[in-house]
Amino acid sequence: MHRSARAVRRELIKGLALLPLALLASPARAARTAPRRISFYHTHTGERLKATYFEGGRYLPDALRAIDHLLRDFRTGQVHAIDRRLLDQLAALDACCGGGTFEVISGYRSSATNELLRETTSGVAAHSLHLAGRAIDVRLSGFDTAKLRAAAIAARRGGVGFYPRSDFVHLDTGRYRTWGPRTA
């Protein structure tokens, strides 16, 4: 069943009613200081990570390093800093979709890996935001990938690509745009 972006937005707004009363007292302050957590499973390495990466109004360096390592180019082992805005985008999607573990298909990519993929796969951009740690290809465990795409589109934060045959959503911190089929 395909739901409109408007329907997903309504669901997100309804979800705000579930926030603790302390958050409702000062939503702007709460948004700045509320802990942000994320859970990953890397489909190529089998690695798992659950991390609180933001707490007390600041990003936590040890958690960010652990996330950077998990989202490294698994082909070369090269590690790159992941854009914090991408992590925030994922955490917000996770919260609105009911929580779960992001199954990572691709995080950071080295230029060598990106070129290899361009030669062997269609749809890989020469100047991909994966090269800058600003993009990720994921699914959310236990959650329909088409619905994850709809929630990401409703949030209007960066690029959202949908690959139903491979069952993943591309998210990035570039300008807002979408691509891929409208339904699965």
C-alpha cells in the first residue's frame, strides 16, 4: 500500500504526542539537548553498533569514531568522518518509523571503490556524496523500505533515492531531491 508524503507527515506529527512531557515544555531546547541514538548492522561485514552519539547538547567523539569505523569503505578499510547531519537525519527517521536497526549497504566510499562501482554497476555518480561521508544506503529492519522512503521524503532533508529491486534507500545531506520509482 502506497501512502502519500502528506499521510506520512500527519503520522510524524501524531508521533510528537508520544514525546515525554519534559520535551513538550521546551521543544526547541529539548531538540538541542535530547540524546540521539542510532543502531547499525553492516550487511557486508556483519558488524553491529548501537551508540548514543549526541547527549547533553554535544556530539560524543568516541561514539562518532565508532560510527565512522563501522561506516568505513569495507572494501579498502579506509575510514572517513561521517557528516553529523546524516546521522541526525537517520536518528530522526528511526524515531518516526518506530525504532529499529539500520542495515547498511554502503556508507563512506573511497574514490577507488566508487570508480569500481561506476564500472560495474549502473546509477553510481562520479561525484557521489558517499565520497565525502555525506551519503548512506540503508534499510530499516522490520520496516517496509517504500515507507522508509516516504518518511524520508516527508522530512525533506537532503537527497532520497529508492532502489526497490535491491531493497534499499539512499539518503544524503545534499540538496533536497528524489529519484527512483514512486511505488515498490
